[in-house]
Amino acid sequence: MQTTNTAIVPPPTGRRCLDADQVAHKYRASRRWVFRAAGSGVIPAGFRVGRLRRWDEAVIDQHIADGARPVRSPKGSAR
């Protein structure tokens, strides 16, 4: 019987992992957009934890601070 290594390496201490819904909220986008944007390189790709995709909050916040614009404008504002 062959065993597989399923160890999960947590992010560095003090760092927080975000799921797709939390990333979507930061970009004011849909969950579907997050996966498409990560796949095409528009946003950081994140990393896999088993079958789940997670993003480092610090990396996402830095990407937004570096000039990534929200996908949608807040309601009531002009583009």
C-alpha cells in the first residue's frame, strides 16, 4: 500500500488565508471572476490546500494597494 504525503503547510505566522468569497469582496467582484482572474494572471494565483484554493491576505492587499482597481464601482457612483 502506497501512502501519500497530505501535510498542509500553514502560511507564515500572523498571515491570514482568504477564500474566494473573501477575495471577491475585496475586489468587489463575483466569486467566479476571482477564479477566472487568478487563472489568467490578472490577480495573484493563490495556492492550493487540498482541493481548495486560498490566497494570502497580505498579497491580495498589496496587489490592491499597487493599483488594482475594483471590478465594479460602488452603487450610485459614476465611472
